[in-house]
Amino acid sequence: MANANGKASAGLPDKILAKANPEANEATEIAGNIMYHSKYSPHFSPFKFGPEQALYATAESLRDRLIQLWNETYLHFDKVDPKQTYYLSMEYLQGRALTNAIGNLDLQGPYADALRKLGYELEEIAEQEKDAALGNGGLGRLASCFLDSMATLNLPAWGYGLRYRHGLFKQLITKKGQEEVAEDWLEKFSPWEIVRHDVVFPVRFFGNVEINPDGSRKWVGGDVVQALAYDVPIPGYKTKNTISLRLWEAKARAEDLDLFQFNEGEYELAAQLHSRAQQICTVLYPGDATENGKLLRLKQQFFLCSASLQDIISRFKERSTGEGSRKWSDFPSKVAVQMNDTHPTLAIPELMRLLMDDNGLGWDEAWDVTSRTVAYTNHTVLPEALEKWSQSLMWKLLPRHMEIIEEIDKRFVQTICNTRVDLEDKISSLSILDNNPQKPVVRMANLCVVSSHTVNGVAQLHSDILKAELFADYVSIWPNKFQNKTNGITPRRWLRFCSPELSDIITKWLKTDKWITNLDLLTGLRQFADNEELQSEWASAKAANKQRLAQYIERVTGVSIDPNSLFDIQVKRIHEYKRQLMNILGVIYRFKKLKEMKPEERKKTVPRTVMIGGKAFATYTNAKRIVKLVNDVGDIVNSDPEVNEFLKVVFVPNYNVTVAEMLIPGSELSQHISTAGMEASGTSNMKFALNGCLMIGTLDGANVEIREEIGEENFFLFGATADQVPRLRKEREEGLFKPDPRFEEAKQFIKSGVFGSYDYGPLLDSLEGNTGYGRGDYFLVGYDFPSYMDAQAKVDEAYKDRKRWLKMSILSTAGSGKFSSDRTIAQYAKEIWNIEACPVP
């Protein structure tokens, strides 16, 4: 129980009766159920009840409730037999589950009271939970927001992913910059997942194709690993529907251990299939600079696709016997498969293989089923992110699938030759197989476009670029295949739960909390934007969030920041196109000018705390140099007694969902400053806008739509537009670019050695010269720098006028209704998947 200073002791509370009660709703019953799990679902030594033990027991108590809802949901789906969506994604960035589940089940009060009876605060217990390390960036977080919305909208849907034991990596910041260590979220276990020992499918790699006397083909030999299902429950908000994220783990069977070799002392050789199986789900995005790395990534992608499709088909076949039995032609009216980017592209040839080789369909019927079942979301126009796999690697790992891809390509090319003579000279770029003798590859995006019934982009600008440039010729063949589905975020996690003070104010002024599931209602705040009482409440909620953030920053970095300064935040994957380099160059210029000012001049400036966070991919050298530069600048600026009252620079380590839930509510300015035309959508921009944070940004991705919704006067715009970028690059190549003196001054200041002896030459070289690999400022940092600095001056000006800033902040939240993932998913359901809500009665 709690001791004299209010802290819980480690012993089991003795006044609470341990009693199983999965349906507990009231605090005493919940406390009893928590104690029951502490005693009878033990994971630790008996008689211990420290914060960690309390977390696991609390999670298992809540899981009881989730399992019950889950079983009811799938029983209901089984009875109604609706069409279901299966969402395939290599990443899910789930964040912590405890507070989200308690919030969605509307049990915050009872669980907080129950834990107090056991000597703990809910916040303290929630802090013990590690983020699930199943994703990295916006792609994975989007998938998780989508699952939340699918459940909340009562849609019959499943998520499918991989159970990575060590995630991407945990980021440490040392004197050398970023260092990577393995994530440890499964070091003990996850209390949320339920292993399904009865859901196991064989997945083959390598081997060869046998042709049977009747001409049918069979893939045989090679390595066969087992895909074992782990289910994670996803509860909807204030609804009984609870759906599933099914994660696959790769295993080998007992008989795959060669006991004879083992007893001969050949331990590695004896267990090589076990070892190879274990590698598949060890990390997300293993380095692919080597042949082995490429092979492992391809294995991961196929493993996800094969296990998921075998599961989907087995579910379909269970309903295909007895009364009302189904035909294969019914498959697309019961199954929708959504490929989240090109990573799950192998779902296409794998579905074809399963239908033809395992279920006896002919090519035409299998193709009809496949092309009416699968749909593809494109997330990028960056050439390096449009996957292309070496044909020789594919033949080696997946020989049957290469036969199928060749046939799809052959038939597609034949169709073009027969029906579109005008496109014959484009066949080399439209075809799926690029047979360039130097480097023959399979173009996965082309395979997706040719095979899917629908292709969508993720913001209006992005979808327009796809149709006008990347996929223009395909659009001329299939004009109705292409759609836009602007991304969205869940308002539950990204406002209601992460900023309760602001949420309560919104509910008070709108006189309803229905905005939590109908975000368009936020427009009702516009009429109060000038109201002094609302502005005062808004300011105090923001101040509380800033105070919390300041305490967090000091705890994790040791840097003390002033909550009264302007909190300016850029958090996202570190990438040259996202231009964290421009941000830090702007900071360097600001620092230099502050140093040159007289003390009384400095006092007239707006104090600012700049926070940058995000992971650089382990082998992306320039991105890691940017992380190092931000930290080096912070070391100098923060220890400079003349300046550190007016400017602080902080690199926030190991950015993840939980860190975002702290940063975003406390932010006042956020930077979304990618080179126009390069960011497909962005979703952190939506999270910041929803939380009343103002934005400085380019006309890129969803920034365009956010600016339209919140009002252009409430957005600090700068930079070249997407249609100007090609011309500007050409002018740069021709030597016509004239750099701004401020830009030159900032670069020179780095070269002077002010920030230490590290060699930033290669990073700065990327901004120099007119052309050549790693040179020529491809991302237009130099061109956009002057308008960026001018926009930053406007930010300072606006921040001085508190009333104006607060009004802009309120209008930012008021205009964010469009960016709910509920809206996005409702559009996918109606316009792509053709599925309907199936609420549990």
C-alpha cells in the first residue's frame, strides 16, 4: 500500500480482495480484478507489487474486458458475414496502449480510482509502458490511426503486420551524434498480445517450380518457416466493436532441428533454419546495402503477404461449405485487401499463386478475383522509395512468383500493343519488368498500378502529382482507377487523451463532446476566436502543456528551457527533403545575430526554444550529420551566457509516439518545411494544427489543405511551389542561382569551427556546386532560405501580439475538422472497399 510519503511500497495491498471480474466497471471491482491478475497471472516473484507489476496486472485486467468485446465483435461478424477489409502494412506505430484503451472504453475515472486504492496514480503506471516498436514514421502511425477509426466506425476490418522484436532501433545521442541500439519493448513481454497457437501457416522461400502432367505448376523445395499469429485488440471509442491487429512471428518446427548434427557439435548448422526464421522478425527495415540485407527485406515482405493471404483465404473457405456456399467469384464481394505502400506488393502474385496452384483456378478467373480484390495506396514520389527489386534476387527467393509476374507483364504489354498503339513507345517505362541488361529489376509500383482496382494518393497535391507526372500514362489507360484520400489522424489519441485540458475547454465552449467522433464540429469555435474568456482559458491550457514539456525536456536532456519562450518544434524522420538542415541553418543565423547585438537590443527579441527530433536511418550518413550538427549547435548556444536567455536549441532523443504526445500539445510553432512536391502528405502537421499550434511551411503535401481549412492568414507560408521546382533545379545546373548573403553567412559560421571540430564539409558540400552526386542543393535549401527567414521574422512579430496569436491558435484548431482519420476511413470504406458498418448490438 501507499506509505507515508504517498509512494507505493512493493508489497501486495492487503485490503483489496483478489477476485476475477472481467466485466468490472466500478473502481473496487476493477481493483479486485487487478489484484487477481497480480496473484494468479503472475509474471514476477510473488508478493511484489511495484509500479511495473502494477502495469502488467492493470493491462491484463483491461485485456479481460477487451477480449470479451473482441469475441462479441467477431461472433457478430461471423453471424452477419459482411465484406471485410484486410489492411496490409509493414509498419504500425501504435504507441502506448493502456491510456488509449482505458480512454476508448470510457473507463478513465474507475481505473484511476482503482489504482489509487492500490497505492498508485494512473499516470505513474502508464509511464511504465514501453511503446510497441512496430513502426518508424508517418506510414506506420497512419496505419495505427486508421485501425482506431475502423474500430470506432464499427467497420469489419483487420490489420496485418509483423511482430518485430527489436523495432527499427532505440536512438541514443552521444558525443558522436546518433547511435543505434536494439529496441527492448519485448524484453519481458507485451500484455496486450494474445498468441493464437491454432493460427499457423507455412511460408516457403527458394526452391523450384515443378510442372505437373496436366500443365499445372507447383512450388516445392527450399526453406519452409511457420507464421504464428499474435493478435492485439483495437477498441473503438465508446463502441462495443473491438477489432484485431494480427502480427506474424516467424518460427521453425521442432523437426527442423537436425539432432544428429547438433550432437556432432555442429550447433549452428543443426539449427540454421531456426536461426533464419528468427531473423525475419528481428528488426524493421534491416540495412539493405548487402545482398543478404536485400534478401532479408524481401523475405519480410513476402512473409507478411503469404501468411496474411493464407489466413484470409482460409476464413473465406470456412464459409464456402454447406448451405449458401460460396464460389471463388464471390471472393471480391467478401474481401478487400489494401496495400499500404509498395511493401506488400507481393500480395498480388501470392494471391494468384494460392488461387491457381492451391485451389485449381485458371489464370483468367484468378486474375479477375485478384484485380477486383487488391487496392494500392501510394505514399511517395521519391524515386528511391519506389521499390525496385533485382530480378535475379526474386528468381532465387520466389521462383513461382516471378513466373506469375512475367505473365502479368506479358499480358499487360500485349493489351497496350493491341489497344493503345499511341503508347507503344512508352512500354519500356510502363512495363512491370525493367529488362535493362545492366540491372534488370521488377518495378513494384508498376505491378501495383497494373493489378489493383484502385490506386490512391494521400493528399490532394500528392494525388494530382501522381496523376499528372508519375502515373500519367496509366491514367490515360484507366482514368477511373485513381483517387485521392487525404490522410487523417485520430482525434482520440491526438487531442482528447494527450491534451485533456484543451479538450475540456473545447467541450465546454461547444457545449458537447461529440466533436471527439465528429471533428467537423470544431468549426463552432470560430465564433469565439476573439472572445477574451476563451483566449484566457486557451492560454492557460497551453501554458500547462508547455510546463509539462519543459519538465520532460529537462529530465531527458538535462537542458533547462523557459516555458515563457516561444516553443518551436520540428519532429519527423531526419531526411534531406524534410530540410531539418534549413531549420538549423536558420537557428545558426539567429544565434550569430544575437551574439552581434547589444544587450538592450537582445531584450527586444522574442525568446525562442527550438526543438528538433527524429531518427536518421542507420546508414543515411548525411541525415546523421544533421543530427550531430543540431546537437553541436545546442551545446554551444545553450551554454552561452549572453544568448541562452533568448535562444535554446534541443535535440529530443528517441522520438516516438509517447514523446510526440508530450511535444505536440506543448508546441506553439511547428515546422513543415519540406521541398514542395516531395512530402506526400505529412500527418504530424495535422496533429500540431489540431492542438492549436501554428505552422511555418511550404505548399507541400497536406499543408496545402491545412492552410485552406484554417485560413491562409493563420499559416506562415514561404518557399518555391511544386511546379516551380523543376525549373529552379535546371537553373541551378546552369549556374544561375545567386545565394542570399544570410545563407552564406550561416554556412561560413559553421566552417569557422564555432560549433566544434567535426568535419561538416560533406554535409555543406550538398548545398554547394551546381550539379553532381551529393551536390547542387537538390532540395533547394539555398533557394528557399531567404523566404524562410522572412517568414520566421513574421512569426516573431505575430508572437509579440498575444491576442492575435491566441486567435490564430484557436482558428487553427477550429479548422482541423477535415483531418480526422474517421473522415479518411469513411471515404476508403465507401469509395474503395465497398464495406459497411457492422456495429455489435
